[in-house]
Amino acid sequence: MSTSKVAANDVQRAYHHGDLRSALLDAGLKALETTDIADISLRQLARDVGVSATAVYRHFPDKQALMQALAQAGIDQLGAYQQRAATKAHGSAEAFAATGRAYVRFALANPSLFRLTFGQCDRAGHSLFGENLAAKMLRERAARASRGDAEAEQTLMIQAWAVVHGLAMLMLDRQLPADDALIDRVIDARTLFGGYALGSNSDESP
Amino acid sequence: MSTSKVAANDVQRAYHHGDLRSALLDAGLKALETTDIADISLRQLARDVGVSATAVYRHFPDKQALMQALAQAGIDQLGAYQQRAATKAHGSAEAFAATGRAYVRFALANPSLFRLTFGQCDRAGHSLFGENLAAKMLRERAARASRGDAEAEQTLMIQAWAVVHGLAMLMLDRQLPADDALIDRVIDARTLFGGYALGSNSDESP
DNA sequence: CCTCTATGTTTACGGCATCAACATTTAGGT
DNA sequence: ACCTAAATGTTGATGCCGTAAACATAGAGG
């Protein structure tokens, strides 16, 4: 739950909501759990929260701004999810593969939110994801796997990201079965890139 | 241009259009060149073609059906584009990599159409892409690279598809720069999967 | 206590997908 | 050649949507 200024026992609707902005974001995240991204409507969110349609505009300049805020929440959740997965794994190569599998599983568990996350750019058209936790781990791991060669490093990083992102999208779009075992098989430290990117230069043995 | 039953010199609008279905699809494809997928409207297409808004419903049960028809056109175009790329390449490993690069370049050249293609499923929720030309080449090539082991074959095929699809989506969504040289670097027969999937078992030398 | 600002509300506009009822044109059977 | 039925278009209406303008209220700071 997000913060709310209204007392817990205050039942009837006050003229002022208390923390409408947070309430709208909560409602948005909840709606994204069950609703296709194109079917999210400001009016419905307002109804859910018990407020008039145009009240939204006191907190967001337009729908796009609300969606962008939801996308940011999605990025944060994804990062936390990956972090947890990495922590449970043993060894850095396994941890890296674990973040990849977590990326795909998060997408499958939160389809609309995941799509929103990667469909939104800031007003200048720049990625919201770039400074994400997972993005940082990705860069760090790629650097380790390709000491010295900066271009090879970038290439490996992008290949790794592309595999997990592609797998996630193809499963979300039903081009591939959303099969849990398949995720493990495709994102496997021992076989992906012939073990090159993940295993070769790492700090532990297979 | 698609077929049209109206005489070429017949200028004024007849009550019957002649071949409204094809005209709508043409207009849809043209609109997708410049318009975001969410901003395509039946009414606008009808206006473009010079027909009333509801005339569309004589040829498509609903908007979704029209979009699906456009998606099928996108699949066909993508397949043809990849086919041409493969033909120009020398050697089967290079040809395979060429289809991958073509996949990404097609996506960048036709963003809305590409998205539509992979966002649409048939009424039963099955992929429209499965029987595509490129999909077949992909299967065939993966089979060659992993003689015998059926599971490894499937894994390789999916990894290859995921890399190109992921790269395409990340570039479309501005998560990565839509850089032509970068595409070549990421999809390279000599480095991708450590050369395993593409070069090892192939029928020509590097 | 009084006013200013933040926050909500009502009303209204134009656009959308879609439905129902009506009009025209074309095709097929006699 | 006619007459009818099916195919194809049109008009009009419904109920959504995002958003703008004008108005209302509540709470904060002087």
C-alpha cells in the first residue's frame, strides 16, 4: 500500500481524497494485472478510486504522464525481482543467468506492466530502463566476460539482453509457449553463447 | 496497387466502391508507415478511401479482424524481405545470419507493421507467424546445427529467434540505438553463440 | 478570520467502435 | 427482359474515451 493521509477509520468520501496521486497509481498497477494495456482508461481508474474523471488532471498533465509513472514503477519492481533472484543463486555466472530468467518470468507474471515499461520513453524519447538495477548488473557482468575489448563487451551485453528480452516478448505474444522449463533451457549459463559470455572468464568452476 | 473493378477513367464515386476490402488494406498498410499502431482508426481509413465509417463492417466483422489481415500482410512482407537477403548471401551460415539481420532491419523500417505482426493472434490465440517462410528457414537451419539432439535443436532455434526479436524490439522501443553497424555486430555468424549455432556444423568454411 | 492555492466537480466537445435501420446496385433465375 | 434476393453502402444513434473550461470547496498561512 502507498501512503495515505486519511485516517483508517474515515469511511465516507471527503471532498479531498487525501492522496489521490498514489491512489491512482495503485489503481493503475492493479488494473494492469488484469487488463490489456490499450484498455486502461483514465475514466475507469478515476471511477475505481471514487473520484471524477477530470480530477486526474490535477496530478498528471495527461494520460501519457500517468502511464509513464506506472512504467517507472514497473522498472523498479523488475529490478527488485531480479535482485532477489540473483541473491539466491550461487556463483556469479549462475547469478547472472538467474537475473535473465527472472526478467522473463517477471514479464510472464506481469504482461501489461512489462510491456508498458518498455513501451514508454521520457519526453525526450530516452529509455526509462537505462539506469535500472538490472541494466547495471548486465553491464558489469559483460565487462567481466570480456576484459579489455570494449566493443566485444558491448556486443556481449546486448546479445544477452536481446535473448532475454526476445524470449520474454515472444512468449508474451504467444509466439512461443510460456513454458517455465523452456526458459531454463534457453537461458542456461552452460549453453548460451556456447558458454562463452557467462562461464569462460568467470570466478567459479562449472 | 491492388486489383480494382472500376474502370481507370471512371472518376466520380460510384455507390459501390469496386474493391473496398483491398482498398482498406492498402490504406491500412500506408497508414502504418507513418502512424502509431494505437492511432490507426477505422473511421480514418474509411475517410482515406472515401467511404462511410460503417462500410468497413461489410468486409470485416470488427477492427480486430482488419488489423489481423494487415498483420498477415506484414508477415508475408517480412518473409519476402528475409528471402531476398538470404539469396544474396554466400554460404548457408552467412545466409542464416543475413535472415536475422533482415528481420531486425525490416522491423526498423516498418515499426508499426512489425509490432502489429507479432501482437496479433488468430481467434484461437495462435501465432500467425508460425508458418512463415522465415520460421521454416529457422527450423531447418537449427536442425542442421544440432544433428540428432532434438531438444538442443529446439533450444538453438529459440535462442536465435530470441536474439533477433529482442534486438528488434529493443531498438524499436529506443532502449538501444537503431544503429545499422550494431545490428551487424550483434548478429554475426562468427561470434553469436560462440559460433556454435551457426558455423560449427555447417557446409562451408569460415 | 480571511484570503490564496491546491484539489475536486460539472459540463461540454470531438473522436472512436459499433449497432440498427434504410438505400442502392448487382446478379441469378424465370 | 423482369423481378427478386443478396451484396454493399449510407445515415443516425449509443456509449465509450481523452481532455479543456468554468466553477466549487477545503485547508494552509498570513
